[in-house]
Amino acid sequence: MMPLFPGAAIAEKPPLLSKRFDLTAQATEVIRDKALHNGTVLQSFAFDNANSRIYTVQLMAGGLQLPGEAAPVSGGTRDGNGDMALTELDAEGNETGYMYLKGFGHGVQIGVETVGDTSYLWTETDSVKEGSSGWGTQLARFKFENGKVLTPASPELEKFKLMEGIDRTTVNIDPTNNLLTMRYRKDGSFRYGVYDLEAVKRREFQPIADVAQPTVGTFQGFVSYGGFLYLLEGNSFGSGGSTAPVGNTYITTVNLQTGEVEDKQLVSAGADVTFREPEGMAIRLPDAKHGQKAELCLGFASDFTPHRLANIFAFDQLLPDQALDNRRSGQPSAE
């Protein structure tokens, strides 16, 4: 059942316990000016925390000719088709592998699920062209296999249509709470549905929460952690009102239980990065065994075409919440 008014949330389970990231804290550098498999702009990224891997997606570069293609394909055609390059990096940001995803979408956000030593990617798929770009219409799960080229018809894909009548589907995974968050567009408006990851894999598509997207600028990515949703917006230096060194990169925090905006902060991280277009968010666990010691990460594309580079910065401070600490310890709350 959808909420009766915009901005409301539905909660089918007890409220999620989590603190909120302090966006006024100093962000630290995770990787800096790292090359991806193609030289196009980073679109989004995600971490396999247990296996110390980073995965990124970007629009496929123009001029490539993949198996089964009669000739090299232009970048504009790749964009319209929703063709993406996926890069695997080690923890220091060095490339260790790649895949090509044809007809998947724009790559605004991705997620990673870890199963033993295997990384499963969650992405959009079944791209439909709108304007000059292709955008996904449902979700896909697949194992990372170095050098593989996948299409929406590939048997390696598991596809998930979480609801009818939607498009612009993108996805992220909360590794601490084992949740999947899907951004989607319905009736012209963007929303976020939060689901239990294991339930989705069983094809049980009842959301834990569903909230409307508040007003933001140029949207660039999202991630959820426990009871909060984080939205990234902004433009590269010299465009959309973004001027070096301050820029216009903001992160908005939304309460998933109420749909209300809790915070919005200008991000100063990476002020000396060239170009500095914000691109993607993810949760990083420096120690995968301690899920509560999480970091909220955001990416920036840097350098110049046709050799764009990837940068990731992290917020690692959580705001104190005495009521939450009491609930976790079993002590009575003053609420």
C-alpha cells in the first residue's frame, strides 16, 4: 500500500535502528584520480567490503566494437542504448577487471552483494531510450566475471520487477542491514522503496519503507544506511552554477520512517579535484565484521575527456543518538 500523501513513508517492520552520518565532519580520501576501464565519466560505484573490491560503472566509450557488432559504435549511440562499462578495482583503486553491459541503462547508482568470495552486482537493466540516454526499467543481479559482455537477454542475469508501471529504476545495497533500496519513477515522480534483500531474492516484494524524493538539484546518486536515505546532487565546476573551489555538491538526509528531510549540507570534500562532478554514493565498511563502523562515501569524476578519472571520499562520523543507544542496550528511553 502506498502512502496517502507525498513525503510519507510506509513501514511494514519495526523502525530501523541507525544513527545519522555527520555531514559537517571532515571527509577523508578513499581513492584519488584513478583510471577506470573506459575514459568516460564515473557514474556510480559500490564496495564489496568483505573482499576489498570497488566496482564502478560509466557510459561505454565511443569507438569500441564488441563481439557481434558490425562496426565501432559512437558514444552517443552507446548512451542512447544504455551501454555501460563496469570496472573492478582493488581497495587502492587499481583496475583488476572489467565487464561490458549492453542495454542496461545510465548507471546512476549500483549495488554490490557479497556471497563468500564472489561479488554480485545489482544494476538497472532493460534500458529504454528517453531523450539522448537510455534508462533502466527493472533490476538485475549478476556475478562479476572478468571480460564478460552481458545484455538484458543474457542467461547469467536474474531480473527483478519489484512493481508495475515504473521506470528509471536504479539500486543500492545497505551491507550492514542487508537492505536493497530502489529509486524509481512512477507517474512522473521519483520515489525510493526499501526492501529486505533476502526477501527480494525470494521474489517477495513488500517494501519496508517507501518515500518521495524531496526537491534536489542535479541528481547524482543515493544510498541508504539503516533508517536514513542520503541523496547526492551537484554539477561539475563551471556548469550549473558550480564554481571552484566551493562548488554546489550537496547531500540531503531523509528519514525513511517519516519521509522528512533531516539535514542538507554543502560538501567541501575534494575541493582541489579538477572538474569535480559528483557521481554516486555507497556504504563502505573498513572492517566487514563490524557493520556499525560504516562510512558514507561519495564519488567525483575528475580530469579531462577522454581520460576522466575516479575519486571517492568518505564521511565516517555518526551523530550521537542517546535514545538509539538506549534501545540497543535495552535501557529505557526518555522519548
